[in-house]
Amino acid sequence: MKQILIQLDTDALASTFDRIVAVDAGVDEVFSYGGVTPDNVVPLIHGAIFTRGVKDLPKTAIFVGGSNVQAAEKVFAKAQQAFFGSLRVSLMLDPNGSATTAAAAVRSAARHLPLKDLEALILGGTGPVGQRCAQILAGQGAKVRVASRSQERAEATAAFIRNSVDGAQVTPCDCSDDGLAAAVDGVELIISAGAAGVQFLKLPEWQEIDSLKAIIDLNAVPPLGIEGVETADSGVTRGNVVCYGAMGIGALKMRIHRAAIENLFSSNDQVLETDAVFSLSQTLTGL
């Protein structure tokens, strides 16, 4: 019996990127649907769970994506509500690659730094990738600063993570020009996860942070988020700081994405969101 991945995308056209990754992960058939909303997703879920017997349901899985993260989260929640007892299939949520990218970023940092009690700053921390980086780090015992040019958004994100992660140590920060000096004080890890083309730090600014040990810049569009970090950097040491750029993170992100797709078919009750995707990344060897 063939493995079937049902790709539910909130955009009008389903992502070719996500479909290609699924094929590369070994899925036999990918059924792709665009324009999926909470109002039209239930029949698609019922079609997935009623066509095969319970013992064969692990051969069917669902991937929820799209460029609008909040819309995808609503579709994902509605999909879970459509199951009936053992009539269910595994699901993965990775809109805009946010979960797999965040997992790859934190996993890369963990190659060089112990995460527990780590002083970490997430620039652009209220966006989908930044928030997930902060959530994963907080779950590993790091002390996380979530920085945004909007203090209100930073406070809301920090509160959300504290409510979601037991014992989370998350502090909202202002990353405007006036507040940036306080945000970087004593920080060991900086992850830049802002919008494309937004530069947070100039080279001299981060070189002056004596406590800094690692930088991860997830922006691949010039000007880069952190000046002096190259997109292809993958554990490159500049001065005393280990640097990763977007392309340097990308290979691991793809490996995590493929592994997560493969894992969906191990049973019919997998639920792969941010924390589960990171946990899965920790099982990968040879990193």
C-alpha cells in the first residue's frame, strides 16, 4: 500500500517547495490542495481517515503549510478536531518552514554551546521563526530575550511562551537603536530572524559584545540581518564568535524537514509541531 501525504496549504497555490521535499523524503504520492481554510478542511480530513482501515492509516499523513502562519495554525487545529478516536492520521505543521528552520538554528547553536542557562537574544523575535526559536530555547532551559521594534509585540510573544513552556525564562526587549545596547548586554547567542532586508547589527557593534560566542543570521536577502556574517557560513569562526548564515543553516533544515516527513508514517498518531520537530532533530546523527 502506498504512502500518501496530503499537503494542505493556506495559499492559493500549494507550495512546490514542500511538495518536492515530501517526494525527496520518499513519499509515494503527494496530494496537494491550495486555498485551504478552517471552513473547508474537514471534508479533506474525513476523506483521509475513512478510506483506509485502522491498521493502514499509518500509510496516510497530513502536512499543513502556507506563507500565513496564523492561518495555517487555525487549519491545523481544525484538522485535529475532525478525528474520531482511532480514526486519525499523523500531522505536521510547518508554515513557511518556520518550525524546521527554528529547529535547525537551535540545533546548530547546541553544537557549540550548552543551552541550559544560555543567555540568548532573538532579534526579530516576534516573527514566526523568531518566536519558535525562542520557544525551543526556553524549553531547553535558556534565558531568552525576545527583541522587537514593537515593545507591545515583544511583551505579547514573551507572555505566550511563558504560558506555553513550563519554567520559561523569557524577557521582552526593545531592539530600536536606543534599546539595542541593553538587549545585547551579556548575551552569548544572537539569532537574527527578522524580515528580509532588515539589518539589526553592524559588524563593529557585535564585535564589541565581549560575552558573545555565537551568531546565527537567518536572513538571506541583502542587507543581511547581521553585518559580517555570510549566508554560506556554517560554523565559521570570526574573531571569537562562531557564525552561521541562512545557507549554512539550510542543509540541516532540509534534513530535519525530510526526517519529519518520514516520521509521520511511523504511526497514525504523530503530531509534529515546533517542540516535536526539535526533539526529532536531536535524534539525527552525524551533525
